[in-house]
Amino acid sequence: MTDRPVAFITAGAGAGIGAAVSRRLAGDGYDVVVTDAHERRCGEMADNLAADHGRPFLSIPLDVTDRDAVADAVGTALGHHGHIDALVNNAGWSKIEPVAEMSFETWQRCLDVDLTGTFTCLRQVLPHMIERGSGAVVNIASIAAWETTDEHGAAYSAAKAGVMALTRVAAAENGRHGIRVNAIAPGLIYNDFLRRIYPDEFFDGYAQSRSLVGRVGRPEDVADLAAFLLSDRAGYITGEVYGVSGGAGPHA
Ligand SMILES: NC(=O)c1ccc[n+]([C@@H]2O[C@H](COP(=O)([O-])OP(=O)(O)OC[C@H]3O[C@@H](n4cnc5c(N)ncnc54)[C@H](O)[C@@H]3O)[C@@H](O)[C@H]2O)c1
């Protein structure tokens, strides 16, 4: 056990935002608890952080749709470190199907991962933070919640809108317990996995027509804001949703 701040992150071992947040918080001195549904990558991320920083990191394979597993993982993190100071709800899933054709499985899976997964982690971590009288949470939403477009699929947009509402209410309920809850709404953030799915024109189109700064986002763009929002420097900021989209998102 150390007196470092402890950050619990979901989907922290992929190719995108979660991994960047894990690396950034480790660099900022957190004991990062890396969780991810992908068991091998989860362990590898913790190993890589350990190699980079010369201290061990806890990894826990975790699918956020498994309610019992979330409770166990939070218990394991608390047993290991004694406290959790920061929670980053990064796990997300989407499948784009028009509403008129969407399978109920797609709708339910998206709600389960993106919205209920966020709730489940909050539900497990908040009582601990309330008991300690401190904590900070960042939920990863999306500008999809703000847009009038068929690009993201209604299940994803609705789930991310729900994450924003959940963020505001959780902030309202817990500010007096010393806990801040904010959300980030990324626009298009490049990662190697998306790169394998989408053609170059997809990224170029966003960079040229939507982004005001002529490029798509990097995972580090989101990690920088997450690190700030989790820090004491953001002590007067709670219940907010911030776009990180190169200015592309309508802000509502
Ligand atoms: N990449 C973008 O352009 C973009 C834009 C807006 C919002 N977001 C949101 O940002 C978050 C991170 O997305 P990313 O694209 O940077 O990828 P990422 O690499 O951070 O996340 C992918 C990881 O999520 C894990 N994962 C998937 N389902 C899971 C589950 N049920 N439980 C736990 N882990 C699970 C996978 O194993 C993978 O390692 C998501 O919530 C996504 O909706 C991404």
C-alpha cells in the first residue's frame, strides 16, 4: 500500500482513450488500476506501465456489464490499495443500425455497456468515496449525444446522452461529500482499431470539414482533460460535460 492517489479505469487497455488515460495518470503519479474486458491486453498494459515507471500496477480483467465482477474488481482494488481517489468510466460499445432496423440486442448491448456499465461502476465506487469524503469521476460520453446525424446510431447516442444526465445528477448528489463528477464528450479520436475499420477518407473528412483545427483527435487530447478534471486544480468544476472534438460538436 502506498499513499499515492489511486485511479480505477475501465477499458483501460485498448488502443485509444482508455490506454492514454492509464498512461497519463500513471505519469502523474497515480497507482492506476487497469481494468479491461480483454484479459491479455489488460495484463500487458499493467506490465508496460510497470516497466515505464519502475513500480507495480494492478490489472483486473473486467467486463463492465458483469455487475458482480464490477463489485469484485472494486473490492480487489480497495483490498490492494485501501482507497480509490479517481474513477474513469471509459468502456463504450456501438453498432450502427438504423432505428427502424435495429435489433433489440444491439439496443440493449449498447445501453448495457455505455450507460449501465457507467452506472454500475459509480454504484460500487461512490459509497467508498462518500465514506472518505473525497473523490473525482470522469465519464467518457461522446458528441454523438448532441448531434442530429445518422453517423453514430441511436442506441449509442441515447446511451451517451444518458451518461451526460447521469453525470449531472451524480454530481448534484455528491458535491457536498467532496466528490466531483464530470464528463468528456470526444469527437473523432484516432486509434489503430478505428483505423482498421474506417478508410482514410473517414478521418480526412472529419479533419477537413468538421474539425476547426484541421486534424482529428488523439487519445492524449482526451487524457489531458481527464487528468485535469481529476486533479485538485479542477476543484470548482463538477456536473459539467466538455467536448474534445476540435470544435466540431454542437454544444448543448
Ligand atoms: N474513438 C472515438 O472516436 C470516440 C469518440 C467519442 C467517444 N468515444 C468513447 O471513448 C471511449 C473509449 O473509446 P476508444 O475508441 O478510445 O477505445 P478504447 O481503446 O479506449 O476502448 C476500447 C477498449 O474497450 C474495451 N471494452 C469493450 N467493451 C468493454 C466492456 N464491456 N467492459 C470493459 N471493457 C470493454 C475493449 O476490450 C478495448 O480494450 C468509449 O466510451 C467510446 O464510446 C470514442
